[in-house]
Amino acid sequence: MHIFQFLNQRRRVRLSWPWAAAVIGCLVFTEAPAQSASTGTHDSGAVASASTNQAPTYLGDIQPIFMGSCSRCHNQQSRFVYDWLDYKTAYADRWEIRRRIWDSWKGIYYKEAMPVANSPESLALTEQERLTILKWVDNGGLRGVPPPPGAAKSKAERIELGRRLFTSICAACHQPTGRGLPNVFPPLAGSDFLNADKNRAIQTVIFGRQGEVVVNGMKFNNSMPSFPLNDQDIANVLTFVYNSFGNAGLEVTPQEVKALRSQPPTSSGSPASSGPPAAKSDFE
């Protein structure tokens, strides 16, 4: 009798091991993703502190960040990198965007952080903006709707709105002083090219520009992307530029931008101009 009890007890112990192993495996499997998620998305509790009740959307929150900090490389004219100013492209590449802008920046992804370390865009990109991009990806990459255009404002108010756009989008290339970068990006300060033709300036912002230009006696051969700005935004930023940096003090209206947007761009950027086509960029 004792022998049967002993064998039966050993059988119960032997049968219990598979169940114990299964329980331990489940615990380990459950714990690992939790730790990974904690490392990847809740670094130092920063994401939790930045959480809001509404998920970021591409058109409302992300595209403005991309225009200011990514568009010098990631634009519709780029041949070797993705155009993040386009929603479908950014959505398809959203996980790599997350890894480059957040994970690499935090040292938990082996590829180079974006924007490139110590570049003007990287220095200007705040942690809150990086968190917004992180949340956008983690919440499904929502497209959203563009913010509604503001009501008509005074010239002073429009200059201030244009200043903000210039600081977040244009200053990375043309510099906060408007002096540009020698042999790379042309100056806007006291620019004879800018002040000579307002329509050309408007079309340049609408459609972008490639090819050689001569500004204040210096040649530049680079490309400027077309930014997805509405008529009001383009009018505001150009009004700011024209009323800053020693320029002509002109005012650009949304109506002027709308009228030129409907016309095809020409070689000089102005629908009324004529002449030989602009020289091709070295990148074409």
C-alpha cells in the first residue's frame, strides 16, 4: 500500500513539471514585451508626461515639424531619401521615422539619429516635438485634417505669423539672419533677386525651384523644395521676409498667392516672364 502511494506521489510531481514550465514561460513572454515597450516608448517617463487626451495627426501636428526640421532632405525633389512632406510616404515609413527620430536619439537603435546630429535641424528639434512624432506613430499614424486658415489679420499680425513660419521652416537654410550660407543657400537679406519680382518669389515658394540663380552678384546652384503651405501661410511668410532684412517692405496677399498657384510655373518663377529655361541643377 505504501509503495502504491509513493509511486502515485512521484507521478503527480512528474506531471506537475510541464505545467510549471508552461506557467513560467507565459510569465517570461509577458514580461519581455512590457520591458521592451518600457525601454522604447517610456524612456524616463517622458512619454507619459507628454501624453494628452488627443492623438497627434499628420496634417495637424507632424507635417509642420517635418517642414521645419526634415524638409531640407526629405522633400518631393529628393532622389535618395523619402519625401516625408507627403502623408502616404511618411505613413509607410513611419516606423523607421520613429526609430531614427526617437530610438536612435535615445541610443537604443543602431542607425544614425535624424536629423543628423549637430545639424541646425537637430539642434532646433525639441524633445517635445520628438515625443509628438513618437506618439503619432504609436497611435496609428493618423492623417487628420489641416488646420483651418485664419481670418484676415492686420499687416503687423501677419508679419508676426510669418516670422514664426520663417523661424520654423526657412531659417534652417536661409539662416535666422536671412543671410543664407555662402555658395549653398542664397541670402534673403537685401536680396536683389527677391525684390525684383514679387510674383517670382511667390511662385518659388509655391512650386519650389531648381537650377542656378544669381543673388547679389553670387551664383547659387541648389534646390528649394515645394512646401505644402496654404495661401495664407505663403502670404504671411513672404510678407515677413519683404518687411525684414532690409527688403522692399512689400505685402503679399492670399489672393495673389491663389491666383499664381493656378498658373504653371515658368523658368523664372513668374508667369509674365520669358526667356531661356533656367539651368539644370547639378543634382538633376
